[in-house]
Amino acid sequence: MEDRKGQIIQVATDFIKKYGYDSFSYKDLSEAVGITKATLHHHFAKKEDLGIAVLQVIQGQLEYLKEKTFEIEDSKERLTFMFECMKGTVQEKDICPISSMQAEFNVIPDSLRGKISEISTFEVDLLTQILEVGKKDGSFHFEGDAKNTALIMMTSYKGAIMYSRSVESTILDTVLEGIITSVVK
Amino acid sequence: MEDRKGQIIQVATDFIKKYGYDSFSYKDLSEAVGITKATLHHHFAKKEDLGIAVLQVIQGQLEYLKEKTFEIEDSKERLTFMFECMKGTVQEKDICPISSMQAEFNVIPDSLRGKISEISTFEVDLLTQILEVGKKDGSFHFEGDAKNTALIMMTSYKGAIMYSRSVESTILDTVLEGIITSVVK
DNA sequence: GTCTATACAAAGATAGAC
DNA sequence: GTCTATCTTTGTATAGAC
């Protein structure tokens, strides 16, 4: 089964969303996958290697999301689609793996920090572009430049996922609706 | 020196903001404070006890902030004051200790989770009240209820601190200005 | 209140057999 | 590709002396 690697990455991603990169162990992971720690090390010699692999997959998914997003003609639909897709990747009480590793920024390996920065920027840029296009075609209304608005929307979305953990989990939908209508209406 | 306890709490809080609760050790802390691990255990038998102490101090500071905040007459000034105070407690490249522990929610002791939930709720409630008063006296303009707006503002603020870590750190000020003017103008 | 010394468990990682 | 066994380091925590 060559897809062992893929399976490991999948479970590791779930763990990062649940516990964080630093707080899941090769022992946890090996048990969840059903192999030994040694086998895990065979596939990903160091935990750092696994971390990089996880981030590469996420990066690929985001690039794919960008493609799919711009296949949609209508700006409002496009915006909703993007957030719905993002929301779909995190289960209840999980957090965004990027947020998780932003929180751990000072304790993760340097190579991971670089990738996290890239991905963080990519996300905001994607939203910025969606907003710019939507403003031009008259779908969205906001003051200031698109990047600032994108920043507020993205940080609010990420922050809301985080907050859902410790308060009522309905707040994510509330916030999501709020930030979308703030530019659409 | 009875204030050893206070000193330990102070340094522990800094560590949580920099590395997270799970990722700083009694060894790190003992070296930073200048005492041995054993002495640390004398003051706070378990790491969990220290965690609770840290959160109690934060809770107290927030209650004090609420008092001070409502001593200010003008709604706009009050809102700015609150965010400036909050911002003042986190150094560049640190994150809010509450965000930090929200990210670690599934790996911290139960007693800490409870406190985190309380504090998270308190913060949003404080902002909600500021917004409600300001809407009534005509200082603020926003649609929907104050709680939703407070949620968006608070999650955006917290998310921005987080994002500053991995992208340009100027985004915090950008976002802060954005969310304040969104209700003030 | 602080120390040295130590116990104990968990973590990341490697060696070598099958 | 997977295993058992083992190493090394680090983390939390305790015992007992000063």
C-alpha cells in the first residue's frame, strides 16, 4: 500500500487540528494508523518531515480551491463558496491547522514556519482578489482597500473557529454570516 | 520574598504567550526565574496549579479593565481605550494567552478549560456592553445586535494578533483601526 | 524557601531482524 | 514495509537535607 504515506498525512492533519503539532506524538499517531512508531519513522524519518508533508498537502488543496473558486462566475457565490469550502475542512471543535501552527509558531521547526507564512499569505491574497473583483463588478461594497477588508474577514473567520472551542460553537456561523453580509449588502 | 509566586506567574504568563502552556517546561521556567525546578514545585505543586493561577490573574486584570473602561464617559474613547489596553498586554510576536490556550484546548487540564471558557465569554460580554451603550447614545452605528458585532470584532482582533506572527506584524494595527472605524463612522 | 538527587513516564529517534 | 527492542533526552513530580 503506497498510500500509507497519504493515510499518515491525513491522520496527522486531524491531530494537528485537534491537538496541535507539538502535542501529538508518534505514539498517538502510530496507534491511530495501526502501525508501530518505527514504521512511522520509516515513512517520515523525522516529525519535521511529516509536518512539511502535511503543509504541502494543505498548500495544494488551497491552490485547488483557488482554481475552483474562480471557475464560479458570480462574485457573491464565489465568496460564499470559498468560505463554505474552508469551513468544510474543519470539524466541530477542531481548529484550522494553520491557526494551530500559528499559535505554535515559536516552538515548531524553522522549515514549518516558512511554509506557514506562505500559506497564511496565500489565503489572505485569495480573499483579497475575490473582494477586488467583486468590488469592480458592483457585487461588494466596502471602504478602504480590498486587502484590509480581506484581513479583517480572514482574521475574524479564523478567530471565530478558535473561539468556538471555548464558547458556544454556533458563533462560527454567526460570524461567517456577519462578515459576508458586511461586504455583500 | 513572598512575591516569588507573583514573579513566577508573571514569567509563566510570558511563556504561555510565547510558546503555549504545553510547550514551556518547569526547567525553562526555573532558569528564567533563577530558581530550581524543585522550588517551583514548592510554590506550585503541579503545573496545572500554576496554570490556574495564571488564569486567575488574567481574570482579575480583565475585571479591573472593565471597571476602568466604564469610568470613561465617551463611548468612542471607551472603545479605543479597551482595545489599546488589550493590545498593550501582548508584545510583538507574542499572542494573547487566551488564544494560546484556546488553541491548546484539547490538551490542557479540565480546570484550565473551564477558566478559559469563562474568560472568553467575559471578554465578548465586555465588548458587547460597550457597543450597546454606544449604540444607544448614538456613538456607534452597526446593524444586527451588539453581541454579533462584538463577536466579529473580538475574533478579528484575536485572529489578527495570531496572523501577525506569520505575516507582516503591521496587520494588527490595520485590523484594529478597521474594526473600530467600522462601528464608529 | 531553596537546594541536590532521583524517580518515572513519555517523547523522538535508531538498529537490526523478518 | 513492518516489526521488536533499545537509546537518549526531556518532562513532571517527589524525597529529604539545609
